[in-house]
Amino acid sequence: ERNLRESMAEVERAQSALAANEERLRLATESADIFAWEIDEKSGRVHYSTNIAEAFGFDPRGSFDQSRLIEMVHPEDRAAVARGMK
């Protein structure tokens, strides 16, 4: 029981740290007026900052497939971007 409580406390600390880091990233991207995104390599899902959602009309809590990100790139640059994502 003690080990379980300690493990649960560690999970809660990790979740709090993650939430704080996410908030710092949000504040930094908003104040610097830059866009940020990350691609989950396993699923190919693109997760993006709220200011990207606002600028492009995306769902602020959403994500999209990596292939959609490539479609947003200028046609002449798509092949190079796609190679860089592998």
C-alpha cells in the first residue's frame, strides 16, 4: 500500500510538471508570436500550438495527420519536407 501511494504521488508530480511545461511553452509561443507543433512519430499525428489554431482556423484542441501538414506546404517544397519528416 505504501509503494502504491508513493507511486501515485510520483505520477501526480510528473503530471504537474508536464502541465507546467506545457503552460510555459504556450506562454512563450504566444508572447514571441511564433508557431510550434510536434509530430507523434508512431501515429503520424501533428499537435499544434493554440496560435496556429487561431491563425489557420484549426480546432484548438485538435490534431491532424502528418500528410495534411505536407499538403499545406508549397507544392515545390513538399518532397523535401516529406523526406525531412522520415
